[in-house]
Amino acid sequence: MFFGVKFKSLCLWGFNHLLAKTGLPVWMLGSGADRLRADVNRLLAFLFHQGILDEQFLQLQQLQDESSPNFVSQVVNIYFQESEKLLRNLRLMERKLSDYKNIGIHINQLMGCSSSIGAKRVRNVCVAFRAASDQNNRTGCLRVLEVLEHDYCFLKNKLHELFQ
């Protein structure tokens, strides 16, 4: 039940965040507010059920308050900016995957950033990438890099959908 209570809190946060973005009071949205709430709830349930997000996202959400109503979206945007740089560097390293030490450094940074926002699936792929680089496994690194880029793009699209 702990997760159910936290999830309800997250759904309410998501709905209130969307209302704050519109600047409209709930009563002005009418039945649209119910549809919006249901859409947010479905999207968040999907993201948690699929293992894309974890409880760290809930903890991040709890840090948001009236004085910083866009805190979570700002943190997530910083995550995307930093992650894009790290992924770009990994793509450049793809040509010379023999530099496993630098690959490991970039993967550790991406893993830490992903953990901090609750991006569970991306973090898990980073763990697999790190294992492949620790074994100097070029083929494994190339495969995991493809999965990492796919899962990262999926996360980015879904979180943008949530915040829009």
C-alpha cells in the first residue's frame, strides 16, 4: 500500500503541475480536468509499471512546493541537457571503443544522473553498458549503446508528454 499512497501523491502532483502550467483554476477546466487527471494517471501508471521510473522520481516530486512549482520539470530538463552531452560523447567514442576507461567514466556519470531523477530503465542499461566496457567487450558495448539511446529517447518523449 505504500506505493499506492505515493502513486496517488504523484498523480495529484502531475495534475496540479499541469494546472499550474495552464494558469487556470480547476473549476474553469470543467470535465476537461477529469480527462486531464485520468491521462496523467494513466501515463504515470504506465511509466512505473514498465519500470521506466522508480521511487526516486516520487522523492524528487516531494521536493517541489509552492515556492518552486516547476522544480521537477526544471531538474528533468537539466538531466536531459547533461545526458545529451554524455550520449553525444559516447557516440563519438563508438568509433574507438578501445578507450574503455573514458567510456566507463561517461557511463558512471549518466548512471548517476539517471538514478537521481528515478530513470530506472536508463540506469539499468547503463549498468549493462558498464559491465560490457569493464570486460572490454566491443560488440556488447555497441549493442548496449543502441539500447541505451532507444530507452533514453523513450524516457525523454514520455516525460515531455507528461510535462506538456
